Amino acid sequence: MKKLIFGIGIFGVGIIATCLSYTESYFPLYPEIDTVLPPNFTQNFHTITPGMKVNDVDSLLGQPIHVYQRDVSVALREDLNQVFQQSPGVVQSCWQYGSDGASPVWDFAWLSYNVCFDSADQVIETGVAIYHD
């Protein structure tokens, strides 16, 4: 029994060491380890549904970290650029929640939670992207 517990412990340490040995690794035991989010954000994100108004999203999630507009010529993150290209004329803006830098110890991958709106300021889609930068 002691050998089994010792073996499981060594295996666990090995997995953690492997995750920590690569910069910007995705940490499956706690995916948001290096993601800066508003308080209580993750519990509320999954309640966002298509058709909700901007004010509803704002009251549930708070202010986004970034707001991307279709008509603004700025360098968009690749995932948001794909959203705008896949739905020409439909997606007018996307709110991004999440940024890099929450972990004081190591540099892990971080998550970006996105809520996209149409011209009537209604949610048309949500998504989560993983960044290894």
C-alpha cells in the first residue's frame, strides 16, 4: 500500500513538474491560474445567452477589459478577427474579459472570455480562447 501511495505521489509530482517546465503551458488542474478576471466572473459567464442585451451582460459580468469594434482599424486578437470574418455584417463588437499575469510564481497560458454583440446590442455568441503568449 505504501508503494502505491508513493508511486501516485511521484507520478503527481512528475505531472506538475512537466507543466511547470514549459513557459505558457496550459495548467489543466486550474486553467485560470494566470488569468486576471473580475470577481465572480466565471460563475456568471456561462449564464450569458444569445439575445441578452448589453446592459444585462454588463450587470452580470461588469466592464470588459477590452472592447473590439468592427469598424475600428486596430490589430485584433486572432480569435476575434476570425469571429468578425466568419460573420460579415453580423458581429459589430466583442467584449473581452481576461488578461495575462495573475500568477506571481510562473508564466502559464491564460484564458480570454469573449461576448459578441450584433448591431441591436444583443448577444449573438460567446467563446473562450486559450493564449500561450
